[in-house]
Amino acid sequence: MPRSIMAFSSLYFATLLMLVGSGLLGTYLGLRLAAEGVNEIWIGLLMTGYYVGLVGGASVGHRLIAKVGHIRAFVASAGVVTASVLGHAMTDDVQIWFVLRIIVGVAMMCQYMVLESWLNEQAEPHQRGMVFASYMSVTFLGLAMGQGVLTLMPELDLSHLLIVSMCFSLCLVPVAVTNRIHPAPLHPAPMKVRVFLQRIPLALTTVAVSGLLLGSFYGMAPVFATGVGLATSEVGIFMAVTIGAGLVAQWPAGWLSDRLDRTRMIQVNAIVLTGVVLVIALVPLPPFGLLVTTALFGMLAFTLYPIAVALANDHVDPEDRVALSAMLLVTFGLGASFGPLLGSVSMKLLGPQMLYVFMALCTLALVLFIRPERVTGEHLSEDAPIHFLPAGGNLVTSSLSAAMDPRVDEQQVEEQMRDDQPAQGSAADQDEDQDDHRPG
């Protein structure tokens, strides 16, 4: 095993445990509510609440880590998640569950920020590619393993919530006992909304559509699978196959992305993806056929985001790439927040298959909007094409991932961060100024 991976094994293990718990919790809640006959719109709202919490958690995370440090922030956040998960076992009130999902999203984003800032600061420049790719691979693996628990334990009882709680409790251990040096305090990443809207509209549109697709998938696909007749154990396989296919597709998609026109790749991806989701929606498929088509869906849907990220970086200068990551986080988060809600409304009105009809409409809009001839190259970066790297595409990352990304010039990022800080003053003034900042 590469030394760069072994050096961060404790942080990777904490990430793995978090994602196993998170992946299991999201699917379990969807299946549990569907089994109890809860309105699909409420199910969508719960999943929307989680993504809203993730996006809002970026601001909370910066403040918390600045005040109490990385380990205390991680411990506090994991404790909040554990308590919130157990709160689901104490009541069946979906309104309370909605609040709990927002709290879980906020706390988990704080945890991601701790882990990413730690990996970013401790990784040597020559390690960053391996460290970044390994981190993303662990997120996929954890999400897939979380679905596997449902295959082994298909009965929808409180034992699943206990397993999720155990995962978030145990993720404290590797962070608490690590001998890694604590990272330096965080600095908020600036937002340059107008600049990015003018420079990279195609990439931002693709990221937003990716958020709609993956938010809908994570939030409502378990409900769809149940609606078309899959048992709980089969739903776990259905979800795990989709996520696993998305992981496997990262590397061939990256190889092609570094050699072909990325805008054209997005367009072709969207065309094929439209056909795949329409087949899932409109053609009665046997279980094996559904697994094959959902694997194709995973390969295409999970590669849209990293290709769009690479395309965006192609047209942004290195010193703006941390700000770009913040913009991409918000854009994806907005899409992921609306996806489950819109998908659930479609399913409520016309049946479970409408989830994938809604996805087809999203990808069709992408087909119509993405045109290679619209890319003028006016703002093309000198180091384009930027090297493709795997990306989770599921908001299991924060804007800090840009700093960890080896495509970012570390010295320029540090200079940009210093430029964005207020002038030196008293300690009290600096603390107040820091609290007034809002990260992307």
C-alpha cells in the first residue's frame, strides 16, 4: 500500500465509518417512511433538509473550528449526529425527523471540513494526487458499504439506527488517537458569483443538473425501487451497484476527459443518460435488467460532476480555484436540495416511475443547453486542460477540497487567502471580523 495512504489511514478510516453510517441512514429512512405509507413529498422534504444542512454547515464549520480547534469540533459534531440519529428512534413524527435531518447535515459538513483541512495541510505536494483520489474513493466505498448493510439485514427495525449511531461514535476513535499534527486555523473561501456566472456558465449548469440527479437518486431511488417491487435486500443491492458503478467509471472517464473535448463529453453523457433514465422509467424491467440499467446510470450520472469540475478549472486562474470550489459547492448543493423535493412531487402525482422521467427532463435540458461552440476559450487557463480527478459528486466534500486538490497552486492559494483577510488589529477585532465572514 502506498506510504501516502498509510500516513493518513486514521483519517481515511474515520471518513469510511462516517460514510457507511450516512449511506445507510439515508436509504433506511426512505425505505422506512415508504413502508409506513408516508407521503412521498415528505420523504423528499427530509432528503432536501439534509442537503440544506450540508450547505449551511460550511459557515458553522468555519466558526466552530476557529473557536475550539479541529479535534473538539469533530468530537462535538459526531456527538450531535449520533444524538440526532437516535432521535429518529424516539419518535415517528416526520416534522421532527425533518429538523433532525437538517442538524445531521450541518454537523456532517463540520466533520468533512475537519478531515479535509487535516489532509490538505499534512499532505506533501507530491502526495496530493494520491491523497485526493484516495479520499474520494473512500467516500464511494463507504456509501456502497452502507447500502450493503440493508442487504444483510433487510428487516427495517431500530437495529439500523443503532448501527448508524455506532459508526458515528466509532469514527471519533481514529481522530481522537491520531498522532498527526493539528492543522492551522481555517480561513473562509470567498465567493465570486458574478465572475463565475460569466466565465463558466456551462460548467455551473452541469454541476446544478448533477446535483438534481444525485440528490434525487440518494433521496428517492430507494422509494422508487420499493415501488417497482424490489425487496429491502434487493434495494440495498440496487443502490450499491449504482454507487459502485459510479466509482469504477471515475478512472476511464478521467482518461477520456484528459484527451477529449470536455464540453462534448458532457453533451454525449447527457444524451446517453437521457436514454438510460427513460428506459428505467418506461420499460418494465426484470430485477437483473434493472441492475444493468442502474449501473449505466451510475457510470454516467456520477461522472458528470467531476468532468464539469475539470471544465470549470480549465477556465479559472489558479488563484481563484478555492473560490471556485466554494461556488461549485453551493451550486451542487442547491441542485441536490431541490432534486428530492421535485422528484417526490412527480412521484406523488404520477407514480414511482416519474422519478426517472423527472431526471430525463433534467438531462434533456442539459443536452439542449450544452454546446461546444459556446466555449470561446477567452478565459482559458494557461495550464489547461486541468488534470481530471475523481470526485464524489454527492456533497461529501467542502470547499476545502480545492486546497487539497493537486491542480491548485498552493502558494497562490495562500497568497489569495492572505489577501482576503482583514487588516491586522486587536485580537478582539480579528475574532469579530472572522465571525463576520461567510464561506462559500
